[in-house]
Amino acid sequence: MNNTKIKILFSEDDEFLVDIYKNKFEKAGFDVRSVQNLNSIISEAKDFQPDFIFFDLLYDGEPAFEVLKQIKNDDETKNIPVVALTNLRKEEDRKKAMEAGALDYVSKLETSLEKMIAVVEEKLQLKICPNCHERAKIVEGKCNLCGTKIE
């Protein structure tokens, strides 16, 4: 049994947004870290080993598709689900993000924090454990936090 909270890594260069995301996700029971420097995302992902990454596609006004590709091509990070979190709204940007390895594409302007949490729950197939009342992965029919059998 792995009794750790679900770990989320935010790659975001806007400190104000980082604070909002961290506050909301921590209150929802997630273990959260953030990276505001694009050059640190891969090393932080290797160190933290998150269950999920929200990845901002724009840093200082420049697209970061190549760094997303690096995350998805690195043996230590390639299996971590990554969702692009961005203000880019063109279909071609969505296509580039998906080709670079993003699992999904979420608009910062059009997506509530509750919807972002729902994206994580859906992509990781999380459930609320009836015993410990936490969001948990179900591993072999049991809550990964407390071991309660869940059907």
C-alpha cells in the first residue's frame, strides 16, 4: 500500500496563478509543487515524481513545446500524465501540444479550478475512499492510502 497523497506538479511562470492553484489543490487533498523556471521542470519532475503535471505552454511569451517533448521522451518522466495548461487557443497549438505528448489541453481562461481537479480525477481514475475520505488511486481494488477495499 502506497499511503501518499496524489502528487501534482504545476509548471507555471505566473506566481499569482501558482498560489491560486496550490491553495485550491492542497485544500482538495493533493500534494502540490510548482516550478516557475522552465529549465527546472524536468529535474523537478524527476525529484518529486508527480502523479500528474499541469504544464504551461508559454514562458515569457515563448512556446514551450520542445520542453514538453523532452518530458515525454525522458525515461524517468515519460509515463507521467501531462495536461497542457495554457492561454494559447489556436487549434494548431492544441495539435502541437498533443503531438508533443500532452494527454489533454486546458485553457486557463475557460477552465475553473474545480474543472481542473475533475480533469486530474478523470485522467488518474481517482475515487473518494469511503473510509479515509481522501481522493485515492484504486490499486487492485483497494484504496492506496488506507487499504480499504473499494468496489
